[in-house]
Amino acid sequence: MTTVFDSVRLGRCTLTNRLVMAPMTRSRAQFNGTPGESAATYYTQRAGIGLIISEGTQPSDDGQGYLTTPGIYTDAHVAGWKKITDAVHAKGGHIFIQLMHAGRMSHPDNTPHHRQGVAPSAIAPGTGMFTAIGMQDIPTPRALSTEEVRQTVADFAFAARRAVESGADGVEIHGANAYLVQQFFAPSANTRTDEYGGSIENRARFAIEVVQSIAKEIGADRTAIRLSPGTTIWGINEGEEGSDLYRYLVAELNKLGLAYLHVMHQGNDSLLADMRKLWKGTLILNRPGRPREQVGSDVVSGLADLEAYGAMTLANPDFVERLKKNAPMNEPHREGFFGGTDKFYIDYPTLEDAKNV
């Protein structure tokens, strides 16, 4: 019987276990997008997890949505991430950098160029966003031209190359959670009439082209994507054809030999079962809010090859050890999730720390 404590081959890496740290925005980067001073400590503390997937990292100025999120497209960004990847590797860990283009989930006050956000279509998400002066409504984005869509694909590939230059083991494309890639999927955000809008095939085209361009740039075995079928936050509605779009998309992606597919499960078990059948490669499954007693169940059943966890890994640097020893978990402090100091960032205690008190 395979368990989450068994090793597994993923892309070019051999992981010591099948547990994954899910990508989590922490908003502690410098204003120029270089990772913050404590980021290397934060990630290295968690290097015992089989795979770390970094916080969402913008591939361009246009890709930034939130305040003080990191980038991976300048020399300063690469140097900052190199400190992190070197430290993680020195501890025997592995890390993929998640490439996240926020699309319309952006505010001009949060970006380097202070320009209007970009999206498939000029449709506002109908929500607010935190900025340096507090909560503000997100303005209506500017629709990307067809040529700009193609340039955005190229931006992703460039950022992937820079990520590998920084020492990352690979990149995960953020195709979930109502950001740019998923905005192309949803008729509520995409009313385009060119080859990137309308039919299922056209709405999936941007995601497929991003994956293909990155795979060509750094290798398919260092390329992955995260999806969240059925997400309805921030004005996203994938419509009646949503499930069929994902079946088409996963079948197309399966042809490319990617490192893995990462699914954030929203509750459609039938669609998840179909995706598992269509995807012949490595599957990472993230069930938000999964209770401690269910950790490992999807690997044991064969539904997933690895399992991803968010807040539990944030609050427990020694997550794997605690699971093995059936030790209690630290509770995460939400007030420290986004921004702030090192408090509730790199000061969560380990079991070893508790011994020394």
C-alpha cells in the first residue's frame, strides 16, 4: 500500500514523501518584487515536505495584483529567489515557483507601473482589494488585444526561464482561483470574439499555449499547472460547459508530459474522477479544509499521487514529523497570513522547540 510517507519521482526530482506545501500568498516581498529578507528562512523551515510550491509570483509588471507579492522577471528577483532555492536544496528539499498572473484581480496602486489591470475582457470582478491606503474597489480592467495575449504567453515563458535560473526545480502555472488563466475559461470574464473566446477550445487556448511555451523553454518535466474547477469567487462563473472545458483541457495537457497536474477540489467528485482517468501523469490533490484524520486517504485510495496542504504547513514547519508521530498541530493565526512582520511567519514552534522550553 502506497502512503504519503513513501518517496516518489516528480519531474526531475525524487521526493522523500508525497506531501506538498500548497502555494500561499504571504505579501511580504519588497516593493520591487524581490522576496523579503525572511523568505529563505520561511521556506527552508518547511524543507522536510516532499515538495514546496511557492507563493504566487508575478511573471511581469502587468501580472501583479496584490501588494508586496514577489516577481520572477528581473535580475533582482532572480538573486532573491536564488537565496531561497539554495537554502531549500541545502536542507534536501525541492521547490517549484508558482507563476501567477492576477489579470483583473489587480489594483493600479499595487503594481510597479500603476496602470489599469488587464484581462480577457473589460469586465470588473465586482469586489475590493487591499492597497496601501486600505480597501478599494477593483477598477474595470482593460481587455488584452490578441497580440497582447500572445505577448503574455511569452511573458510566462520568460519568467519560467528566470525561475530555473534562480535554482527552482520547476514552475507551476496558476490556472486557478479566479486569476488570469481561469478568467479565460469563464464566460463571466471572457466575452472575446477572437481565437481566445467563445468555444470551449478557444477559452482553453490561452492556458494550453502558456503550458506549451513554458515546456518548450524549460522542459515539460519542469512544467506543471494548478486548476480549480468550479471556483465561483470574485465573479467567476464557468457556465454550463465548465466541466466539459476541464475534460477537454486535461486531455490536451495530458499529451505534453508535464511534471504534474495540481487540482484544487471544489466538490465535483464526478469531474474529479474523469480528470483522474484523463490524466495519466502525476496528480497532486488539494482538498481545502481537509481534516487531519483524512491526511493520506487520497494517496492510499489511488485517487492522487500526492496531497497538498496549506494552512497546516504554514503553521507547522515540521508538518511531516508531526504526522508521523501523531503529534498535535499548531493552529494557524489568520492575522499573520498576509503582510506584517516575522510574527506568525517564521516563529511557529516545532516539536523540537517545545522540548527546549
